[in-house]
Amino acid sequence: MLPNEYRPQIPTHTLSATTSSGATQTSAFGTQTQTIMVTATADVFVALGADPTATTLSTFITSGWPY
């Protein structure tokens, strides 16, 4: 769990993936979104874009560390 000083009081977008090899896309961020923070409960690869598919060449997010 992140300390409160690292949790901005802004809307959150939560994604839950239930498989180790599955791909899940979520709805788009708002057009005014300029910054995001990603925190994972398991090691994951993340891709952002119009129609993203994360691969092992995508951004790697380590469990428990905010990016």
C-alpha cells in the first residue's frame, strides 16, 4: 500500500487481470489526462496507446513500485 503522500486525490482507473498470460484493455483515459501513475500487485508489462497490446518489449512494471 502506498503512503497517502503518494496518492493524489484524483480519479482512479483500476484494472484487474486474473490470468498470468491474459491481455486486458481498459477504457481510454480522459482527453485532459496528462499524467498517470501505474502500480501493480504483480510484475506486468504495460502498453499505452490507441489499441495497445503489451509484450515483453513493453514497459515493465515491478510489483509494489509506483511508476
